[in-house]
Amino acid sequence: MPENTRLNGNLGQINLEFVEREATPQLLMKLSIQLHLAGLSLSNTVSILEIFGVERARSTVHNWVHKADLQPDSGRNPNHVAVDETVIRLNNEQYWLYAAVDPETNELLHTKLEPTRTNVIARSFFAELREKHDVNDAVFLVDGAPTLKDACQRHSLRFRYEKHGNRNAVERVFREIKQRTSSFSNCFSHAKAETAEDWLRSFSFAWNQLI
């Protein structure tokens, strides 16, 4: 019963104002979005719709996910924030994914995808994080990346070097993101940077609802 209640709550938070013509029942549209973000492939999601007598293309479900413009909630007040960066490939190009996670709840607080890794970009990531959440009194858990330490110092935030422990929360997120891509590695196939950004925000929303 708790799982069913949680699922209903998640569906209720999906806004379908973008729908101009209701060719598919909204409940099935919301269910499709939730299932895909929870890890079901587009092909399998389409198969679920067929069980209900609705035939839709994979591209249609893909468009629903992106047009829903899902965003993780703001206004969190974590005691600790685990921050890290990892390489994500968009076709043949390398991008850097920045992520911040509350290790006590495993909630994704903020993500950012950038074509390179610099002090300026890291500072911008921290600035956006501070706008979304009350993190000024939090302790930031960082690894040896000089850009992350520089960003903490520039924003006058407390930080602590931690390679494992609570920082494993952000590593779990990275592993999940890389498993969700079409090739089940760290590459988004046939995707533009803005498409990947949309997917990451939607993923963050779903991740926070399902943990």
C-alpha cells in the first residue's frame, strides 16, 4: 500500500499542460513518463501502453518526458552536500556532469552539464546550487578536484576532503545515470546537450521521488 500511495503521488506531480490534443489518456501519459524515468526503456514503456490498448511510438513517449519539464524540488536545507564531477559523452564529444547530493537522504539537489571543467564553471554550479537550496551552513564533501575546492573557497563554504563514506551517495547517482543511457554506458547516443540537460532534470525529479 505505501508503494501504491507513493506512485500515485508521483503521478500527480507530473504536469501535462503542454498537451494540446488528448489522443492518449493523461493517466497513461503520466504512467509512461514515470516508468521511463524509473528505468524502463522506451521500447518496454511502449509495450506497457499496448497492454492498455494504446499504440504509440517510442519518440512520442520521449517527447512526453521532455515536454513535461520536470524539475527537482528546491528549498532543501541539508547538513552535508556531496559534490562531484564525472565525464559524460554526447556522441563523440566529452562533457562534464556536475552533481550535488544530500548524502543523508540521497536526494539529488542540482545537476549541470558543461563542455569543459574550469574554476569559473564550478563556481557557477555552486552559485546555482545556493540559489536553489539553503546550503550556506552545510559541510561540502569533496574529493581532490581543485575546481571544487576553489568553488567552496570562493563562496566561503565549509568543505571536507572525503574520498568514500558519505560521498558514495553522489557516486551511486553517477552509476545510475550511466546505466540509464541508451548504450548502458556513459554515452548519450544521438542527443544534443540541451536534450541531455532536460533528461538529467527529469531524472533528478524521478530519482528524488523514488528513493
